[in-house]
Amino acid sequence: MAHTTLAAPGVTTTRLPLLDVLRGAAILGTLMTNVWIFASPGSEWGVLDGGLHAPDPLADPSAATIAESVFRFLADGKFLSLLTILFGVGLAIQYDSAARRGEPWPGRYPRRAAFLFLEGTVHFVLVFAWDVLMGYAVTALLVARLLARSEKVRRAAMWTAAGLHLALVGLVTLGDLTAADPGPRAPDPAAVELYARGGYLDQISFRLDHALALRVEPVFSFGLLVFLFLLGVRLHRAGAFGASAHGRRIRVRMAGWGLGLGLPLGAAAALGGPDFFVLGRYGIAPLIAVGYIGLIGCALDRFRVPGAGALGSVGRTALSCYVGQNLLCMLLCYGIGLGLADRLAGSGPWWVMGLWAGVSLVLVAASRLWLRRFDRGPLEAVQHRALSSRPSPAPRP
């Protein structure tokens, strides 16, 4: 496809503080889901092989079970969808920036996507198998091409992707409902031993040997990724993240529809048991994520929200915090570090939620301290230097 020279679109060119806060919430929110993977026997493979074994608050209405159920429900799939929408927003901002400069599109963007894929590959191999960056890089290549097409083409692609994805989710859910119940599945003992007491190089080798299975989520959810990327583009173009009265009205509608419709549906799916897991995570969670955007935006519109600046710091260093949180959890939970997953196995959910809180506080403090001296996070600076001919910004005096 030939490069297209663009006319500058009529959108704001100033930085939108709401986006930084939303990115920060999305990063810490994805950790609310990933922390259970690190804490589970067999970690990455154990979850794929035997599931996360979410508790049943109806069968056991204890305080620990209810707290864990609510914690998981608020996070699972919602913040990942939020992060995906925001990645689409970022792609639209880069498109707009190229348009203002009169540069061709996609121009050098494929280089950026390739570098993101490389970063994701390194992250997958060395740190965490459930990496999102590789899937984002592939999706971004397609959506970047669509940005140079007409609104009609983008709308058709967006809803076609959504329709195909929902059809796939429906088929999987129907299959789960009609299949015989196999009962509880135990994780592979070899994987449990590997992550509890195995060596780091053995874990890397295991990920490489099982790379196709461990990369199944971005393949399964590719239609959802395309839809959410393009949804982020539409929201950005509509002014949903701006400080205008029009933007505030959009956020109110997003909160009303996303939470008013999504929360009851999501709660019903969660209480319905594991047969509705795919529907809840990949079908209903994106709707709740839209509600989260509206809720956070409305809160910031009306109140001085404590912690908003801290979330903004995490959002400005999102890539570094995303990789950093997984690295910290790996060192804390696996046998190559403190081995907390094995030591505290069977001791209840409180330590896992405490681990999330502790790692989140470390990320907030580190990002704020870093940004006092530098304009970009460490991995963001590496990415910028690798993709730009201009020198990296000097440390602040």
C-alpha cells in the first residue's frame, strides 16, 4: 500500500492529562489480574493448564472469598481492554502528529511496531509469558493502515472485527456449556516444580518450547484487539478525552452505559461459573472498560481526586511500569527469587492482594522519582532513542 500524505485533522495538539491517569490505572489494573498468575502453582503454564481456580462466593461466603471474588471481578479483562483502547488512542495521536507535519503515513510507523514486537518478544522470553506487547504490535500494523482510509472503511472494519470476535466467543461459551464437566483440573506437577524450584534458564527454555500455546490469547482475541484499537481512535476523534463540555458529556454517557449495562452482565457471568469465563473476560469486560473510562473521567472532572497525580506518573512511564511490575512479581513469587508462591501456597488470598498493593506502591514511587529528573521512563527513552535520529532529552538540572 502506498504512503499517503495527510492533511492535519481538527483535533487538539495539547497533552491530555486524563490519558496519563487512565494509562496509570490500566497498568496497575492489569497487575490486579496478573498477580494471581504469578501466585498460582505452575504460574504461566499452570493457569493455562488448570485455570486460575477462582473462588465461588455463593458456596463459600467468607470474607476472604468475597474479597478475592470482588478483587478479581473488578480487574479481569477490564483493565486489559482499557489498556488496548488507550493504545488505539495513542496510535491516533501519532497519526495526527504526522498529519500536522505533512508527513506520509504510515511512514516510519512500521519500524515502531517492529520495535514494539521485539520488546514484547524479549519480555515474553525473559520475564512473562502472557505479554501483550507482541499482539499490540501486530494489531497496530493493521490499524495504522486503516487510519489512512475513509471513516466508512474504518467503521466497517471495526464492526466486522467485533462481530467475528463475538461469534467466536459465543461458540466457545456454547461449547463450554454443552461439554461434560471434567471436574477440577490440577496444574502440571512438572510446571509447578519448575516455577517453585527450577532455574531461570530452565524457565526460559520452557517458554520457548511452549511458545505457541502460551501465545494463544492474542490470536484468539485478535478481532477484539482490532475493535478496541479502532474504538480508541473513534473516542479520540470524538473528543472523549478533552477538557471541553462536549468531552464531559461523552464521559458521562460512557460511564452510564458501560457500568449500568456492563456491571450486571459481568456479575451474572462471574456468578455463572467457569463456563461463562470466556464470555465475561472477552465479551462483557470491554463494555465495563468503557464505563471505567467514563467513571474516571467524570471523577476528575468534578473532584480533586487523591492519587490522580501518582496514576499520571505511572501512565507517563507505562511501558517501563508494565515490564517492571512483571519483573518484580517474578522475583518475588518464583523460586529464582523469594519463592513466595510456593511458600505461601494455600494460605489464602490476602497475601496476593497485599503483593499487588506493595508492587503498585513501588511503581508509583519509582515513576514519580524518575520523572523528577527525566522526561521519559527508562524503556520509553530506549525506544525513543532507537527510533529517533534526535538525541534523547538530557536530565533535568
